[in-house]
Amino acid sequence: MEKYEIIRLLSDRNRFNIFSKLMDFDELAVSEIENLLGLKQANTSKHLRRFKDLGILESRREKNMIKYKIKESFLQENMDLIKYLMLWFHRWKVWRKNIFLLI
């Protein structure tokens, strides 16, 4: 997968937040992501399907739930870009918060 495709995929705020939660929790079900981010089930599933279609996520069934996690191979191949995007997004959130404090 090309780097620009990853950037384009993660440029959507909901997809970036889903990706971040999967980084934090390692493995999550759709319902867990919904609760953490306040997203609707259909929207969450749509974004997860997009990640899976691009080969970023893997899934496994656990009872009546499907758990998703980021593929280790994806993380290894793209760790520098992921770190950069996480750092950039964190700085953007801090900057945005500070701007609103000034207004």
C-alpha cells in the first residue's frame, strides 16, 4: 500500500479515531468502538470494512462478536508514517484547543 493511500484513508476524522482506538486497545469489536467514539453501528462497520478491504485490519470471531485488530505487518511496514500522523494529529488538537481559548 502506498503512503498517500494511508494518509488519504486516515484523513477522515472517524477513521483516524477508529485507528487510534485500535492502536490503544489492540483489539475491539464494533460495539466497543461505537461506545468509545459515539459512532453509529452502520458508520463504524463501513469504516472497518474499508480498512479490511485495504488489508490493514484482520478480524476473528469471538462468540457472537467479531473483533478487529491492526495487522502486525501493516504496523511494521508503516510505523514511521503512523508515528508522524499521530504526532501531527495530537499537535493539531492542542493548537485547535488553544485557538478556541483565545477567542
